[in-house]
Amino acid sequence: MRKWIVLALILGISIILSSPVPVKAQEEQKESEVVFIPKQVKTVLEKGLENRTPRMDIPFEIFENLYLPAQQNLHTIFLFKAKNEDLGFMPPAPVQGAETGEETEAQEPPQESNLLEANLNAFLWFQQIDGEYSQETYVPAELQKEREGYDPQEESVYYLGHPLPPGKYILAMAVTSKNLEKIGTQYYEFELPSQADFTDKLGTTPIFFVREIQKMDSVETKVKIHEEFFTYSVLKVKPVLNNVFQQGDSLEAFFYVFGAQPNPENNKFSLTANYELYDGEELIVRYAEVTYDAPIISQPLLLKRTVLIRTKKGDKITEERKETRDVEPGEYTFVINIKDNITGKTLEKKVDITVEGPAE
């Protein structure tokens, strides 16, 4: 386990919920109040809220959410996808030089940028179904893509993280053009547990797998939209989408254990985890047991198995040897058995994964 990941959790999450108000919103707000969602966008969101009916001016889909502890709240990560052409990627506008009125030497025309840009607004409206909590957030969506290899029909996945207290929610989300002439909406229901739900049992955050983790210099203090990764405290995390791996990949499980108790003498946890990989009912990989002194876990494992090779001459086995091979392409079940050594509480979690043939 990477020790600096534990440090990141200790540092905690500090995200400012109130984001800058877009220019159009400023024009529509009263001087005495702060408006995060302009009236015309709020009206569209309210219209589709009862029946969860999206508006498809800018089509997108929220398809999953993850969460991790963040002080008294849960840092909730939302995954949404949209086609490149629907987000309106275009070459950036040329930068205009200053007009001085003086004659200057002829300048070479500016080189064409190798980036395409999509400048949009995103508005988040969280409403607690089982409580009174309500939160509006404005998120400037300033996205970029490399011009080379750009495919307007490609569907890209984006991440945004927002701290929320436990409860059941409906997220009403809008993605709009800067001038608010195009408004796309979606609705997404989700539930966040409370630490109090795990006083007599263990539980975990959603178990997901990480392709890459990097440490940032500081905590990201504004809600931002990122492609291919999300941020958590001082971590930049790139998950494996849909638990699909290529043959030869490593597997790194990332999760937090709820309900574990620290040792009162040294305030350290003692959690033991056993990891196994099954092909149907057949156990094909049993990894070495690991013990952790913190409830946040990032465990890298190799997608490899040991096979017994027998050489025969006629009916007689003349040689036996063990060989380590990549796990073959197929559908598998990843099983985690967790024990809190302080309280004796245990938990089993299962996650389906797919291993595909090596990338061409």
C-alpha cells in the first residue's frame, strides 16, 4: 500500500462549494442575492424534474457515481459521457494583438493551435430526497482535446467531484452553451451512506480499480470537470472504466472500509484483507494476505496465475514444473475478504471484472 495515500486522507478534502457565477447569471440575479443557476436554466431543470425527463439540446448521460470519505461529508464523484461533436469542440479563437497606432514590421501569421476547445457551462442542483439539504453549484466547463486524431463521433467520459452529506439525492444537471441558448439536462438518483450505518458491521465505499494515481502539489479547491481522471484530496486518480482490463495489465483495487475501529492504545487500525480471483466456481489466483494500519486501501495486484505444466511420455509423467502466466481473456470474479482485527468484524465483497486480449 502506498503510504502517501494514507497521508492524503489525513490531509482531508477542502472543496469550496460556492463557485464563480457565470456572466449571464450575474445579469439575471438581484443585487442582494447570489444565484448559481440562472432563472431560465432553473426553469428547464424544474420542468423535467418530476418525470426525470431530460432535455437534449446538448446530449449527455450521467452513468455512475463513486464516493470516498471527506471529513464530515462524502466526496462524491460523478461520471458522465457525451459525444465530442455535441460538446462543440472548435479551434480556439485567435488572439488579437494590441492596436498601438504605430507602424510595425509585418508579422508572420500565428501558427494553428494543435488543440480544440469546448467552452460550456455546467450547473448542478442537488436535492436531498430524504431530507432538506439542497445545493446549487456552477462549474465552468473548459474542455480541450488534441486536434490530431480527433473524432467528432467519439464518446468521451468526464468526471466531477462534489462533497455532500449522507442521504438520498436527486441530481439535476444542466450543460449549456455560454450564452444559454442551448440547454441540455439530465437527472440522476443516488444514495450516500452515513458512518453511523456501520456501528456494528463493516462496509466499504464502491470498490473500483485504478489505472494510475499521481500526487498533486495541493488540494483542488474548486469543483472542476476533468476527462479521464478525478481528484481526491491531493490525489489525481485515473480509474479503470467498467472494470475492463487488457491481458497483462495490473489490477489495483481502491476503497475505504467503514466500521473499522482503531486500537485505543496507539490509535492505529489493523485490517487484514485476502484477495482471490475466480473463474466461475474455480479459484485461479489466491494473493498473499495483506494487513493495513489505515481504513483507506490502494492495493496493486498482478493479473497473473501460476499453472502446473506436466510433461508425459506415454502414460507416465516425466516432468512437472510451475509457470507464471498472464490471466487469460474472460469474465472473472474478484473477491475480497476483510477482517477488522480490533473488533473481529468481517466482510466479503465481490466485483466482476473482464480481461480482454492484449491491445493491438
